[in-house]
Amino acid sequence: MAVSKTARRSSPQTGKQTFKRSPSVTLIIPYGQGRFARIAQADSPAYPQYEVGSDEFYAALGTLIDAGYETAIETQLTDLGWGEHLEALRASAVEDETEVAEAA
């Protein structure tokens, strides 16, 4: 017995597809004369906005680095002339590693 197109479209999806962002896509989109940036999310097609240099900005970049986009983030920050943010991000990573080592 054939199932109609309407019935197939209305039936629930059995397997949820996960979103995987391509590493070749732009992950950081600056705007507002460099005051703000839209940063890609590794698990979603969204590009939420952040104030450049804020804790949320660094947290969003850290999430992308944890997801395996470290090289792309470093390249894009360098290309944007945002080397100071790259250094701050690296310093933050070193602090996190030191805190983990002290806790152990």
C-alpha cells in the first residue's frame, strides 16, 4: 500500500540531523566599525552578536575552538587585525589550564 505525499510530510522525522558547520565558512563577521561581531555557533546555523572584547565574545570564540575551529579562528582574527583579541584568548586558555592543574 502506497503512502500519500501528505502522509509522508506530516509524519514525524525519525532521525534528527545534527548541524555541522564547514570550517571554510567565515566564523567572525565584524560590524559597527569593529565594535560588534557576529560569531558563528558550531552546532547551529545562527550568528549571534557580541560586543567585541566582552566576556561573552571570548566565550563564543572559546566554544568554537573547543569544537575544532582553532586554526580558522586564529586566521580570521589575524586577518581582521584583531591580534590583541587572539592574545587575550590564548591568555585565557592558559589561565584555564593553570586552574585545572591547581585543582588536581
